[in-house]
Amino acid sequence: MQASAAPLLDHLTELRTRLIVSFAAILGAFAICFVFSRQIFDFLIIPFVNAVSYASGSDGRDPTLYFAPLEFFFTRVRLAVFAAVAIASPMIAYQVYAFVAPGLYRREKRAAAPFLAAMPVLFTLGASLVYFVLMPFVMRFAVGFEAQAAEGAPANFELLTRVSDYLTLVTTLILAFGFAFQLPVFLTLLARAGLVTPDFLAKNRRIAIVVIFVVAAFLTPPDPISQVILGVSIIALYEASIVSVRLAAGKSAEETDAAA
């Protein structure tokens, strides 16, 4: 009992250390991000400003975001937390890897390293797709729909966008697309562990498509545009994952033959 308890205490101590380091990374990133939270806010509202400016043309209407008392302060806090977690995520992923690495074989460690490097890159690609493609399209659609509704109507229609509502939409989409872009990494790691095969993924493609659109409807706001874009993106990533899993399966087979 004492011999088995000692390794358990060592693992718990190491886990505590990894958690403290991860929390310290988030806290340090939060302090920096809060200082620049106004700049982050100004950067994120550019799609909204451009959409309103494009729709208003020369009528002189300035883009306006509405907020309640203290809402802007708490918005900056939320943005700082969001940016801090995103910035600290590579350190958090490394701490997770460092905790489980002693239980991995050497070839498994070498296989996991490229995927750790690919995770922040894929998350950035997903976030960039939201910021540069999806949000301008969604905001132009929203502003244009308002203009169409006001034509010939007995009352005036005006889009009153709250700061919290807009930033919730942006951050939700960034998180949804960022995590969705991790699908090739997740499935390839499962393939390296022998839990999935490329034939299994190809055979269950139709079921995966249904599940993908259900997940897209759950992760995105209740509008069909973002749901379809996220669903199509995940399907493309799923097809890329099948190719990646085939390559991983072939490499695993080569390593097994070499070891034999």
C-alpha cells in the first residue's frame, strides 16, 4: 500500500504543479490583455463598423454600439479573459503533454510533438475564417435585412446592437471554429492510438455529416448562415482528417514493421 501510494502522491504533486503553471500563464496573459483590451475591442468591432458604413453609404449614419452602465468595463474583462486563454493555450497544451509524456513510448512522443505545434495554427486559421470571412458576411446580411424590412413599412426599423450581444457572437464563433479546426489533430491522434481507422471514418461519413450539422447548430448562434458555414468547414476538415489518418496509419505500420 505504501509503495503504491508514493507514486500516486508524486503524480498528484506534479498535477498540482502543472495546474499552477497553467493558471499562472493565464493570469499573466490576462494582465497584459486587459491593458490592451480597448485595442482588442476596437479590432473585433471592425466587421460591424464596415458593414454599417457600407450599408449606410452617404446618409451620414455613424456605426453605433449600445451598452448599459458598467457593461463596457465587464466587456473588457471578458475580452481579456478570452484573449488570455487563447494566448496561454499553447502553454496549457504543453503542460498536459508534459504530464502524460512519462507514460508514452519514445515514438509516441515524437508523433505527438507535431500535433502540439499544429493546434494553435489550426485554431488561428479557424479564428481568421470567422473574422475575415464569416463576420463581415453575417453583419452585412443583418444590416441589409434591416434596410429591406424598413422599405415601405409604416414604422422605422433600426438595428440596435448591444456591445455584449455582438462580442458574444464574435467570441462564440471564434471558439466554435477554432475548436472545430482541431478535428484533424484529434482524429489523427486517435488513429495513432489505434482507436479509429480511415476505413471506419469513410464508411460512417453520412452519419458524421448529420452529427456535424447538429453540432454546428448547437455551437453557433441561431442563424442558418453561420451554421452552414461551420458545417461545411467541419465536413471539409473531416475529409482532410481521413487523408491524415491514412497517412498516420501507414506510418504506424512502417514503424511496426521496422521494430519487428
